[in-house]
Amino acid sequence: MSPDTELYDDGWSAELYDFVSAPWKSDVAFWLSLAEQAGDPVLELACGTGRIVLPVARAGYRVTGLDRSPHMLAIARRKLAHEAVAMRDHLRLVEGDMSGFDLNERFGLIIIAARSFQALLTRAQQRSCLEACARHLKPGGCLALDVFNPSLSRLARAGGVDETPDEYAGPGEEAIRETGHTDYDLASQSLRWRSRQEWHDVAGTKQVREYVCDLHYFFRFEMEWTLEACSFEVEALYGNFDRSPFTADSPEMIFVARSAR
């Protein structure tokens, strides 16, 4: 495996996703509340291992989850197989690219959670995604997405940022230690996060995996203009999943928008 392997292009990394993403669980109630307001069907782009689509389907909504990673979708399907038969009928999982998709269906709500929109690095990809969302929404339908609020202190740090090491148990109870470093390209408003995972397998042999993750970071008005250029009207902007108002110190920018078409 190359040190430049994309984070979610590898099966092992996909298996780890649910263990690494545990802090994100606090956002599920927010997305469920939007489903209650907008009604079904619901579409989640970059649905990953089903962290959000599964609880939304359990709540009785008809849901489609789209993701480009066959590894992530395999895990989602594995989870779905353990659900009640009636609930399985509520959820459809599709392999596809959120920068260009055609599902031949219209939705009351489209979700792009966990900062996944930031994986679209170019304006062309971002615009293509949002235009596809607009085509797939019912009249009056809602698009909701979150991106992180850039920290100027991190952006200005020469040589990038060494991330705080993390330790967690993997799918086989492996004690995994993860370290990382993030470099920022101010000219392109992009970042590259390099991750290194170390653990010992059952035979006591040290294992090492290294990955990269490239993201684009947005500022508030850039994101608003991007949405408006794609025929969306921003209805709300929150700074966190408790619906607190957005401020300069908010960790997130959560946009709720309606198609103006």
C-alpha cells in the first residue's frame, strides 16, 4: 500500500470508519429532525457505512444512500442484513459519485453530512454536485450540508499542524494508535491530512498503514455564493448540531437551503 493511498479507497480504512467516527454520533438527531420537517424520501450523499441512513430508515423514512466506495457500502449492507425485514425495505444503497448522479427520483431532503462536500476539490465538482441535488429535490425540498469552520490559527501555522495522537480499539479489538499531520495550501484553499495507524496483530507483529485525505475548505460567504449560484436559497446557517447560531468560533457551518428552481 502506498503512503498516498486515499483514506477511503482501502478496505481496512473503511472497516475502521465507525470506530474513528464515534464523535460524530451527536449529529444524527439533527438530520432526523430535518427529515421530520421535510418528509421522505431522503437521500444521503457520501453515506459511508450507513451511520446516518440506518437510523433515518429505522425512524420509518424511505432512504437512499449513495457512496463511491464499495468498501464502505459493503459494511452498510452488512449492517442492513441484521435489521428487521420491514426496515430493510426502507433503505436503498447505491454506488455512485456525488459529483454527478442520476437516480431518477425526487427527494424531500438531501443530506451531505460529516463534511463530505469538502471532498469535492474543484469548482466544477462542487457545482455539478449541487446542480444534481437541485434536479433531485421535490418542489420546496431541502438540501442540508455541513463543512468545518476554518481556524485561522491553523491555516497560518508554518509547516502545517501535527494532530493530537488518538488511540482506539479496532474491529478486532486491536489497540490502534493514530497520528497525523495536516498541511494547508492557502492558494487553493485545500488541505492534505496524512494519517499513520500502528497496531500489533494477533501474532504480535507490528502493522502500519498510512493514508492521505484531501479536502477543500470553505469560508462562509464563499459557501453561500456557491449555493446561490446553483439556484439554492440559504434558509438557515447553524454553528453546531444543537442549532446554535453561527459565530466566528463555531466548529461547523451547517447550511440548510431550498432550491429556488
